[in-house]
Amino acid sequence: MLYVARHGETEWNKLGIISGRSDIALSAVGYQQAALLAKEVAELDSPITKIIHSPLERAHETARIVSETNQLPMSVDERLVELDYGDYDGTSDEQEGYLKLRTQFAVRYPNGESLMDVYARIVPLLEELERDTENTYLLICHNSVIRAIKNYFEPLENEKVFDYRTPNAKLISFDWKKVISIIQSA
């Protein structure tokens, strides 16, 4: 089993500002969400043994709260960093150009990257974690990264990939056995 959660809310999330690689702090609500996520992790039947988080502050702080509450080791992995939205970072998520590019799997944002780039960096990490049968991991990262992870476990049609949104600090589980059955049936 693999667990994944998006960081807690930031002010930019609330305002509809694209926060890709910008290092935005959690809001007061984000800290509350992280505390609730920590409680949810404590109540799992299949306990998490390690947390890996994105290098961005919003993910680090969410991970720290979960880690301290549950006495879990945590580490950072650069591959979990949010998609680089390039020129759109720090701007409104309602711009026509952004909305058009947002539905393109392989097209890079100007001076940024594409969802395909995220997928390419996340798959090697997932393969490493799958081989580690001694631990159950929680990845604390970002919406676009989780979109790529979901597509790894449950391949989606393009439209569904881009419609998939992860609420802040919501615990999601993925079963490694599903990946094996998808690979074997291909």
C-alpha cells in the first residue's frame, strides 16, 4: 500500500493563484488540515512507517506535523516537487492561456515543464518504493504530482487526468497489486 496526500491549504490556493514552484507557506487553515491529516494517519489499520515529502515549504510543514504527531521518520525527495508552471507561476489560474495548456499532457508551460515531465520523474521513485517491501510510505506532495501518481496506478483518459483534483491534506491510498495487474494485462 502507498499513501499520498497533498499539502495543507495556502493563501494562494484559496485565492486561485498558481503556486507551482513558488515556496508558499501554509495558511492557518492549512495547519489545521495538516493536524487532521496527522490524526487520520494515526488511525490507519495499515500503519505508515516513513514519510517522504516535496522540498517546498507547504509540503515540508504538512509532513512535519504528521511526522511529529505519529513519531515517523521523514525525508525530502526533489522528485516530489510541484510541476513547474514557468511564466504562469504566481498568476491567476483562470487565464485563458493557462487553462488551454493545463489540458495538454506533453506541452510544457513557457519556461516550465509538462505533466509528462512530472510523470517521467515520479515513475522511478514509485518503482523504488514498490521494491521496498519493508516500509509503508506516505508521500506528501502537490496536486499535479498526485495527478501523475494516480495515472500510474489507474491510467485515465486525458480529460479525466486533467479533471482530477486532490483536496488539500486528503489521504489517498494506492494498492501496488493494481499496478502489477495493469502491467500483466497490457
